[in-house]
Amino acid sequence: MEVKEIYENMTYGPAPESMKMADEWFAKYNKKFQLFVNGEWLEPTSGEYFETINPANKKVMAEVAQANKDDVNTAMEAAERAFPKWRDLGGHGRARYLYAIARQMQKHSRLFAVLETMDNGKPIRESRDVDIPLVARWFYHNAGWAQTMDDELPGYEPLGVIGAIVPWNFPLLISSWKIAPALAMGNTMVIKPAKLTSLTALLFAEICKSVGLPPGVFNVTTGSGSKTGTYITNHPLLKKLTFTGSTLVGQILRRAIAGTGKKITLELGGKSPYIVFDDADFDSAVEGVIEAIWFNQGQVCCAGSRLLVQENIADKFIKRLKDRMKTLRVGDPMDKTTDIGAIVDKTQLDTIESFVKIGDDEGGTKFQPEFTCPDDGYYHLPTLFTDVSSTSTIVIEEIFGPVLVSMTFRTPEEAVALANNTRYGLAASIWTENINLALDIAPKIKAGTVWINDANVFDAASGFGGYKESGFGREGGIEGLWDFVKPNWEKEYKKKAFTRKTQELTKTVIEELPGIDRTAKMYVGGKQARPDGNYSLTIKSPIDTIVGEVGRGNRKDIRNAVEAASKSKKWSSMPGHGRAQVIYYIAENLIARKEEFASRIVQMTGVSDEEAGNEVDESIHRLYYYAAMADKHDGRVHNTPRRSVVLAMNEPVGVIGIVCPEEYPLLGFISTVIAAISMGNNVVVIPSEKYPLSATDFYQVLDTSDLPGGTINIVTGLKEEMLETLAGHDGLDALWYFGPKSQCKMIETVASENMKRTWLSFGLHRDWMNRQHGMGKEFLRKSSEVKNIWVPYGEFIR
């Protein structure tokens, strides 16, 4: 074809990337890859290998080792042995290794990109220009966190051995999200890459060896999720599991570690809304859709798979989008002109096709460009469905493929309602030229990341993670570091409650104390409430004297309390300054009744007058602290290489269930409940079972302190009778439990159904008078979700 003809018809010519270096790398290992354990290549003990296939042409590229239980044990033990020296190397020493890895990633970036495309099927432009540069960025950025750990995370230390299970859609990039911060904080790691896409993890292991990373610090055990992944998850040396993948598998893994005390971070599925207002720049918004849903063939957990367009522009926008879809090129991923590459394997292709059939069967209007896919690999046409409803299967379920569904809205309020009408909450895109509108809508969407006039952008400085069934925890930024460390004062926690000074009580002493109401009710929706079952519990002093009675709550009382908390919106919408004023007011009213509350503590627990007085004083101090922090636990503005201001906002979790510690009946209640509400959450509280009267007395303080009804809801009774209902309630967004370890497995198992966040004591007792144990930013972080809002700036956005 002559140059003139090319200019006239704009026909694309082939522009394949060279696979020469990849072929040489395969040949170096005779196309057979072993495990990487303790700094060496290790033959799998079973001798088993599996084939890894190029999805673009269905050809076998190499064989990869299948790790069994013994292999995983060898890797975990190597990581455990390496941990003390790696931890003690210090931040500067670890930073130098991470920096060296980043440099080597850049030097070998082209080989990594080619391997990623061959293994995964994504277009080479994406591997070369997005994935691999971001991997290097992640290691550079976390080298900095390693260097500054002592200053930025004072009082925190590494956990130990981290297990990572990585998906196939961004094999090396998501691996780096886990490896870089884990190693930076002083942990060691055993990683299992996806069985379909193991190659770049093995090349990365080679890089680690070349920079002299100490043996055992990083280990790769390839294999299936059902076997190798399970062995890692269940291993007794594991201190934390970090997983990215489907919500279903996330639930399985969470149930597997339930009750063990292992930490877990889950980044799961999504059904992200892509909202286009009528003042949006059409051309940019259309290109944004292409990026949002057809990037990586739609195999992206945060893909903008739900297009929400303002009704008055919907027809025009959809027509423009269809025209653009006709120009997309589906084909060889190694061709630099390809827009949509190969689906990762036949199973995933079959899943996508089954959802498309469901969309047809349910009456959706399907549009696909009139061109054909290559027949030598696993390919699927870009697909758009219109005329769908919010109850359509393809609107509700994550398809994980190049399939977009489109709906309309009329008002911003309706857009928010549609955006949040999902069990997921990973990401969202907002398109409008009105920055006021964008910044008004962004905080209202329940998602961990919101892009304004952009989509699918990531950076190591910005935390990424979800709400609801999209998982919990963050990867990236300082917010992504907290799950790789623990407070160094945790070692001070005890299996038995801390002792307190007591006094010898007599019946005369009890009777001389202030008069009491013997029929304390519950507190639901800002009002006193009788228990549903009309049963009560007698509260006795240490000398068996009756101190009072409280209602015996049941599952109906829990449901009523959660409903009241869910309906109450006034507190969460109040600015931090307003919440602070109310909490200060609560403190003032408690001060006025200090002697009465101290006497009540003596009556119930038998502690000395001095101990009781100190507990009330410390409770007042905590009220003042959390009032002060209500408008000071700020977010951050992340510094990313992209021309964007990234606002990391601390938002309330929502409705938090709190099961208070038994000891310190007033202080344990104040330390947990007030921390939670200071960040704008509403709470459902089960106070100390043995000493509940401090909590029921406290609602009298609340009644005189302008706290909106439904903010704090108190249900007294036997914890074991109500705990499972609380853990399983879909209306709760989180559950804090400070009680016996025996209940922790049940809580984590039940909470996995809707991916409720949990914070459990696992039977360990804090000294609640110790401010490190019972107060501070740890409590504020547990009370907050971090949302990152990307706001581009400059004349040229994309």
C-alpha cells in the first residue's frame, strides 16, 4: 500500500511489539519455572507443573510449578526466619533495597510489559504505558515510606509474615500494591500469583535476587487458588492475608481465617457508576467511557460498567458513544494499535457471553460494532446495553468483561441514588464542567475512589479500596500502610483483665450511696424503650446486693436499634465543628454529675472511691479529646505525578455496632462509643453485661446534651443472645467487639456475608486507663473510611 492510499483511507498497518527478549527469557529456563523460595529456585516437591497459555493465540508458553502444602510450609518458614533481620535492618536499609528494585524495574520494563501482555492478553500499550511504570512508581514511593517510617508511623512495628493472593487482571501491578508496602514496613512475604498469569511474578523474583534482597524476604509459590492459596491462608505462621479478587472468594478466605486473629485486607468486586451530567464535555466524557469500561477488556474491578447519563442528553450521548465504539480495534494484544485485547481464558469468556445472553433474555437492547473478533484466541466485542432497569441482572452483577449497561437520571439526587444502588462500593466517575456540582456529589457516593472528569487512574500516593462488598482496607498512600503494621503497645495486652484497687463493701455503704432507678430501660432512637421480650436482668454488687435492673435485649431490640441508627441522618451530616460542640456539652453535663457516676461505679464493681473517681475523670478527658478531634482528624491532599489534586477525605463508616468491654463500665463505654460518633457515625451499643448501669445512666446525660436521636442506641442484656444478630445485620457497616475470643470466629464468619468491617479483641484485655490502649488515632481510623477524590486541573485534562 502506498503512502497516499494510507492517508486517504487511514488503514492501520501492523505494529507488533518484539517478543525476542521474552523468548530468550523462556529459553533461559527451558520454558519450565520452579518456585522461588528463600532466594533460590526450588523444584516443587510433588514434581507437578501446569501450563500457562497465551490467551491471544491459545498457545502454551511455558510450564509453571504447582506448589503443595509442603512447598508453602517451606516458603512460610523461610519468610519467618528472614523476618527478624529484615525488621531490624531499619527503614533506611529497606528503602535502599526497594529503590534498587524500582531501578531494575525501569531497566527491564519492556520485557516485563511484553510478558504481561503475552500472559494476560491486555494490549501492549496498557502494559507498557500503565502497568509497568506504575509498578516502578509503587516501589519508589514505598522506599520513601520505609525511610520515614519512624517519623510518620511512630509507635508501630511490622506484623511478620504476610501472605498475598493476587488476581490475573493486573498481575504485577496488584502484586506491587502488596509487596512494596509490606516490605517497606519490615514484613516478609509469601505471594501466590494467579495460576493464569504467573510469569511476571517469577521475573520479579529474578529481579529481587539480582539486587541481593536477603533470602526469605520475598517468596513466590505458584499454583491454584483452591490448593496453594488455601495452604497460605491456613498456615499458622501467617500474620496477615492480603487478597484481591472476587467477592465470593473474599468471603471464603475471610471465613477461613475467622477467629484466628490474622489480619486481612480484601479488595473485591465492583459495579462502578459512570455519571455524565448534561454540562459535561461530550468528547472527553465519551473517551472517558472507553477508558472506564474497555480498558483491559473490562476485566477491571473498578471498571465504569454502569453508565448513568442525564436524561436530556442521553440519546445524543449514546449515539456519540456508539460511533466511537465502531472505531475500536479488537485484536492481537502485541499490536500497538490494538484497543481491546484478549480475554484471559475460555472460562472468563464463557462467563461474559453468558451474561450477554442474560441481558438479551431480560429485554435489554444490545449494541455491538459490526466487525468480527480474531478466531485464534479468546476475544469479545465491546458491548453496550440500553433499555435496562435497576433490577436487571447485568446491572446488578459484576460481569468483568467489555460489557457496559446504560441508564438515565433526571436530577443529581437521582444520580446519587442510582450510583449507590449496589452492594459494591469501589469507585465512581463524575463528568461535569461544574466543579461545585462534582464536589457536592463525590462525598455522597459510597465508593473508595471517585474520579472527576477521569477514570481508572491510580497512583502509589493514593489509597485504593472499597466500601460494602467491595471489601475493606486500602492499598496505596499512608492509608495503605496501617494494615501492614501494629501498635507496639499491643504486646502489653493481657489475657486477664487488668487489676483495680477495690474496697470492702458493706450493705450499709451501698445503702448510703445516692438513690437509683431500679428499672433502667434501653435507649433507642433518642427515647427510652422497654425490651421487646419484657424480660429484665438483675444487676448485683460484689456483695450480692441488688443495685438495679436492666432490660434483657433480644434480636428484635437489636433490629429496632439498627433501624433507628440507619434512619438518623442529622448527626452524620453535621460538620465536625458541630459534633465537637455537642460532645463538649456532653462532657460538661458529665462533670456536673461526676460524684453520682463515681458512686454508681463503686456500687457495681466494688472498686475504691479513688479508682471510681479516676475512671470518671478519665472519661471526661476522653470526651474532651474526641470533641477536639471531631474537626481535626483531617484527610490529606496526595501528591501524585498526574496533574490532579487528590483529596483523601475521612468519612464516617456508617452504623457501627459496639460490644463494650466488661471492665471499666463507664470508661470502656465512653472510649469506644464517643470515638465512633466523633467521626459522624451512629452506633448500636451493647454495654458491659455485668455493669451496664453506667451506660443507662449516661443516656440521661445525652438527653440534656442536644445529641440527635438515633446517634447512640443502647441495648442491654446478655451479649451472647444478641451478638450473632448484631454481627449478621445488613444495616450495620462495622462491628467492634471487646470480649472473649470464643465469639470471634462466629463474628468474622457471619460478618463475611456482607463484608462488614470488624475490630475484635480476640480475648485480650486493654488497660483502659492507659491512653495508649484506650484512646487515640487508632480509634479514629477504625471510625473512618478514606475516600480519595481525584480532581484534575490544567487546560488539558486527558
